[in-house]
Amino acid sequence: MREAACWAHLRRDFHDVWKATGSPVAKDALDRIGRLYDIEREIVGQSAERRLEIRDLRSRPIAAAFQEWMNAQLPRLPGKGDLAKAMRYGLTRWPSFVLFLDDGRVAIDNNPAERAVKPVVIGRKNWMFAGSDAGGETLADAMTIIETAKMAGLNPEAYLADILARINDHINPRLDELLPWNWNTGIQHDVKAAQSGRLPRSRSALIVVLVPFRRLTPCSPAAFISRATRLRPTCTPSAASSAWDGPA
């Protein structure tokens, strides 16, 4: 396992210095990092092989020049200053920062993961009421599948309503067909039906979890789907939505 460092964190250090002091050196660093992000915006959604090819051709020289520039600037800066600290942070972790240049699957930063986790952190006190360790694991599964569905561009309620209608009759070895990135529904379910509680009892249990955690971040999608048939409803969807108040 190798660490992939986040360029957004490195950029933030330089941005804080530039905003506080107007330092032209910090601004130069921001411009150099910005050129890497310009390339990333052009290749978003492309295959890992194509991303690697373009990064090797265009991003690698920019990153190498940035490393050389920081090595040249560092001796000229006050050693205890924030700008020097930012450069040392980048240089001491340089192999981790350039891992994305060697693997097209690696992102330049982990901003999507941080955005997904943020609602969980904001609402952490709510999770004291999961009831048990098993309840906490179930909620983690639910939050994972919901965030994964959102990242795949799906409406989580429509997606979950559909797979819960199909899962009992679905062949076990083909559960992966119900994962968000493979999902293909032939019937468009009315989301209002899920919200109003007019779902069959076998499907209401998951909606109980879905309503309060629709914006939260969960863990293993495959494990969650395989466990869906074992969930048992403890209240109606409408009661769940009023009893749980997840983060706004």
C-alpha cells in the first residue's frame, strides 16, 4: 500500500500565506499547482490509461519543475515561516504527491472523499443513538451505499426502492448487478411513494435508514446489499423521518 498525498492540502497552505501576506512566492506556487489542476479538469472522466498518458506527457514536467523551484526557493526563506513550512511539507512527501503521475487511477486530491465524510463529522452526536454496535454497522452500510449511489449520479431513494423490490428474487452470485455503478432499472419508481410510506413492508426497513441518512457517508456496498434482506423494520418511514433529524 502506498500513500497518495493530497495536492489540495498543499495548495491550501500556499493560499493561506498568499491571502495573509500577498507573497509573490506563494502566488507563484499557486499558479504552478493551478496548471496541474487545469490538466486534471481536461481529463476528468477519461480512462485510467488515457489519464496516465496525458499526465506523463504534460503534468510530469510541471511537477518536476515545481519540485526544483521549491528546492531553490527554500534556502532563501525564513526557516520558521509558514511559506517554508509549506514547501518542506511538499518536499518531504514528494513521492506521495507524485504517485498520481504513475497511476491513472489515483486522483490528484481526495476532495470528493472529504466532501462525503463531512456530513458524518458534522452530525457525529447523532450516531450515539445507533442502539448497538450492530446498529452502527448497519448505519455505516446504509450511508456508504447512499453516498456511492450519489457519486454514480443516481437518486438514492429511487435506487434503493428499486433494488429492495428486486433483491429477494435476485440470484446471489449476481448481486454485483445491483451495485450503483452497474444498476439498470426497467421500472422508474415514484420517489414520492418511498417518502410517503406506501412501500411493501419488506422494503420499509431500508427507507427507515434512508430518510435520515440520505446525505451521509457509508462502507461496503456489496455487504450492504447482501444484508438488505435481513433488515427488519422497527418503525414506519414517516416515523423515522420525524424521529431522526440528521444534519441539515
